[in-house]
Amino acid sequence: MNKKIMLVAALLTGFALFGAIAQDANEAQPVSQTTQVAQNNAEASPAEKTDSSAFKYIAAGLAVGLACIAGGMAVGKIGAAAMGAMSENAELSGKALPFVGLAEGICLWGFLVALLIIL
């Protein structure tokens, strides 16, 4: 299970870096080429103008999607273990349910990474 979590964390980090690079490539233009870029943008098709912003949205979607898949897997395993523990000892319900909430936090981190990619 730890390998899966580390893989998801590495993928989310990679997508965040990919989104940041795509955003920097879109914004960074050399000063000497600004007039040439302005002329090219006037002649460029709308599909060519939005290529780098499309990478941002793909990276954000993948970050949220993979985080939600990982969160669902974690909630499934933790929830099953919590229900098994509560069936044997009802007093454990207060101790086991917060762990399910912690697993759901993975989805929130994926959303925050996606938000930072888009902004």
C-alpha cells in the first residue's frame, strides 16, 4: 500500500511541475521577440494560442482524478477495517472513523494541486 501512496504522491508532484512549466512557457517571452510574437499571434489560429493552456487543464484534471482514485482506495480499505473493528467492539467507532476522514483528505490535496496548476 505504501508503494501506491508514494506513486500517487510522485504523480501529483509531477503533474504540478508539468503545469507550472506549461504556465511559465506560456508567459515567458524574450523581450527582443515581443513584436514578432505579437504579429504571429495576430495571424495564429485559436488552436495554436491555447496549446499551452490545454496542458494546464490536462495536468489539473489528472491531479484531481488520480487523487480521488487514491482517496477512494484508501477509504475503501480503511472503512472496511473500521467496520470490522466496530463489529467486534462498538467502543472503537469514535477512534476508527477519523481515519476515514484523513483518507478523504487525499482528494482535497489533489484539488488544491489542481487549483494551483490552473492559477
